[in-house]
Amino acid sequence: MSEMENTAFWCGIGAGMVLGAAVGMAVSPRQRSMKTCVGRTMQHMGNAVDNAWEDLLRTIE
């Protein structure tokens, strides 16, 4: 994977995280549940980054 492709991949991951968090907050019906929604969104984003990182490392090996 070239450096340009790698940079584009991580920019896409970051943009997806930001967009996902924004949509999650926008569709939240109440202020109190927003904390729960944001917490879940952050957990899912962390899991996605971990999985993407593991896949990238497996691809390199």
C-alpha cells in the first residue's frame, strides 16, 4: 500500500468517525440519552479503529 493510499484511508476513517458522532448526536431524542449515545458511538469507533488497525497489520505481514 502506497503512502498516498494509506493517508487517504486514515483520512476516510477519521471523517467517518466525525460524521458518525455528529449523526448520533443529531438523532438523539433527549439530552440525557445523548451522553449514552455518544458513549456508545465512541466505543463503536474505537472498536472499528482497532479492527482496521489489526487488518492493516495482517495485510502488511
